[in-house]
Amino acid sequence: MEPNQQELYEYARKRVKQKKRVYFHFILFFVGSVFLYIINKWLNVDPEYDWYLWAITAWAFLFIMHFIKVFVTESFINKKWEQEQIDKLVARQERRISQLEKKIENDQNLTNL
């Protein structure tokens, strides 16, 4: 397998693993939410206070953050974006270096006169 194909394969494998974890997190969230409800309401663990809603809300927030990271952030800020940013910074540094070299040449020319 060529290095470029290997890199694409590794990236695809990483993305599939991330998505698999989000799906597992959702199933765990769903089952856990039902379990928390059952504990609070059916097993009468502090039934006068609906504490399960706070736990489910906090867990839902964490799940939403996980979902956003995998499906939104990673889809925009991926390997291609990263390479574009690196290329942009390298080009900016090269321009700055050439400007400094020209300035040094000009200064040397002025001192030689």
C-alpha cells in the first residue's frame, strides 16, 4: 500500500472509530436515562424530588458536546484543513524571511556606499 493510501486508510479508520463511539455513547445514554428514571420513580429512591432529570440533562449535554466534536468540528477541521493551515503559515514565514533578507541586503548596500 502506498504511503498516501495508508494515510487515507488510517484517517478513515479513525473517523469510523469516532462515529462508532458516538453511537455507543447514545445507546449508553438512552439505557442509562431509562435506568435513572426507574431508580427514581419505581424503586422510590428520593421519589419526591426528580433528581433523574438533572442527571439526564447533564449527560445529554455531554453527549451533545461529543456529537458536535465528531460530526461538526471534525468534519470541518480535518486533515485537509490542517494541511491548508500549515501551508498558509509556511508561506507567510517564507514571505517574512524574504522581506528580512531584502531589508538586510538594502542595509548592507547603504553601509557600503
